[in-house]
Amino acid sequence: MDSLEDLRHDDCLSLRLGASLLLVTHVPLRIGPRGLMIDDQTARGIRQWCRYFDRISFYGILERDPQTSDSSTYWVELSQIVPDGRAQLFAMPWAYDGARMLRHMVAGRRELRQAIAAHRHLCFTLGSVIGDWPAVAAFEAIRQQRSYAAWIDRVEPFIIRNKLADAPVKRMVAECMFPFTQGALRYLLRKSQVALLQGGDTYEYYAADAPAPHCTYDTHTDIAEQIGPAALSRKIAHILAQPPLKIVYVGRAAGMKGPMQWLDALELLHQRDVPFRASWIGDGPELAAMRARVAASGLESLVELPGFEGRREILLERMRQSDLLLFCHQTPESARCLIEALVCGCPVVGYGSAYPQDLVSKRGGGLFVERGDCVQLAERLEYLHHDRLALARLVTEAASSGELYNEDAVYAHRAQLMLQA
């Protein structure tokens, strides 16, 4: 039970600071013609936070080089999404190396110290320690004896190992650092008031270190975007007519997404004489190699690689029209595209882990194999082609699971947790 002193302290903070929220994150920001810009998805999230908090200060990381940034990002000014001025963007310098961290630490820590003192509720998206401003903010909150919410959206060691798979020296250095960086992160989790662990994989990895862990989700789909009964009936009727399988993936063509194993599965499917049409919608560093491989394997008439598509309604419609979303994620991550697929009545078929399995644990809509087993993945696709009743059932289950996930519901859940800190 809270002591009288704790209650008085909380009451004083509430009276002085109101329902203000400080978010310190890793989200990239860039300087535009009229000031800071942010990606449209995060801006939509900030708009949701404004339903629960009077004032929001959002700290991100200033891009090092806009010319080399992710070209699939759609940049907006926050005022385009949140016009009433209740939310502000603040940029911290990129400091993910020792020299930059030392150069910016004093000024950065001072700014975060002042921001923490000026807000009632605190939330930090922890990822690493070196040059990691959310971690710096968490240490400062501990020093000020302030409670905070810790938010973790992925298991960083797996991401780094995958990224450095072809760089053995850098990977060895990273492995030597993990005991320090992960030890510090787990310490910050233990000191948190509440932990928002995004997706089953992250929850499974970190929950034991948090005093109040909660599994959360992230999506920007709303109820109106869920596939309707009439569209679902048409989709099932089309599937039962046994046309070629329509396969889709929506996301970056990057190594951690497994684009080459995605093509492995499709090549095996083609060798089994299973008719299909497949599309990977998204750009990234592996897109050129994917296109070259499709051309070399003679699959150009079967596999479409259109690159970036920024129109949200187009992406959702493509998933509604597809029989399944095929994914080959190489690391435990909480990819939004899996939730978006379920919302569209598009089953998720791919490598199993806690996150996708948890998404469909209540109502179904997924089919999974061991990570890296492209042969078994192709066998599952062949099975769904031949057993159209099973595929239709999977589509129905996916649509039912999709009803569980919408932007309003997931942000309400997270906001209630953040209000505890």
C-alpha cells in the first residue's frame, strides 16, 4: 500500500503537472521546411495519446543523413495530424557510438532532466544503453525518484545478430557488449512502474525482469477497415473456385524480413506445380537482389515486386484480396503487417514464434513452421492450395482474430498502463 508521503507526492505532481506525458523514443525525426517532421504512423499514435493526456512532449532521434533514410517512410508535420498544438516534437542528436555519446551526453542529459521534471507521466522506449536517450532518461528518472513506464518493442540482441551475420568482427564485439547492455536494460525494467512489452516474443524474453509486465500490441487499423461480412463471403467463394493462390507480403525488403527465404518457398512451390501469384510490396536494401533472383529463376510472371506503396488504403485492399500473407521473419519482432493481415481476413502463414502464435491463439487464422524450414513452408502452401475448405476456414478464422485488434482498443490499453507511471 502507498505511504501517505507517496500519496501526497503524487497528488502534488498531478496538481502541478496535470495529465502531461513525456515520451522518449528511438523514432527518427527529420528537419523539414517548417520544422521537425515524423513518420505518419507515429503521428497517428501521438494523436491517440492526445485522447488520454492533456499535453505530450515526444522526443525522437534526429536523422544522421536523410539521403540514406528508409525511402518507404511517409513524412508529415505533426500539426497535420494533431492540429491543436497539444503535442510537440523534440529531437535528440544521434549518439549510437562512444564518441558521439560523450560529445552530447552532458547537454542531452540536462535537457531530459528538465523534461522529466516538467511532466507527470513518463514513458521510455528502451532498446540499448550506448547512446540510447530513452535509457539515459530512465536513469535520470530513477535519480529523481520518479516512476516511469518502460516500453520495449523488440528483442534487440536477435536483431543485431541478424544484422551483423556477415560481419564476424562486429558481431563478436556486439556479443561482448550484450552482458553489459542487456544487464543495464533489465535493471531499468526492474526499476519501472509498469512494462509495456510489445508482442509475445518481447514479452516472453523480458517479462521475468519487470515487476508489472504487460503484453501490448501496435496497430493503426480502425474498426471501419476490418473486412466486412459481404467481402468475406465473396473472398471465400473465390477461394473455393480454386484459382491460383494469391500470396502477399507487405514490408521492407531487408534481411531481417527474410526476403530470400520467401523466394525459396515460392521456388519450391513452383517446382511442385502449384499455381500462384505472389507480391512483396515494399522497398529496401534487398529489393534489387530480389528482382535479380526472380528474373534469373524465371518467375517474373508469377512474382511481383512493385516496391514502395505509401497509400494505406491500397495496401489494406491488397491484403483483403489475397488468400494469405506469407512471412519469413528472421528475428523475434512484432510486425504490424501480421495484425493488418488478420484485420483484412488474410491468414498469416510463416515462421512460428510467440508473437504470431499469440495473435491467433484465441480465434485462429495462422499456420506456422519452424524458422528457416522453407521446405515445410512450401508443403503448407501446397496443402492449402489443394484443400480449399481448409484455406477458407483459415480465412474465416483470420477475420475473426482481426476483430480483436484496432487502433482505439490497443491505444486505450497502453494509455491506461502509462497512466500508472
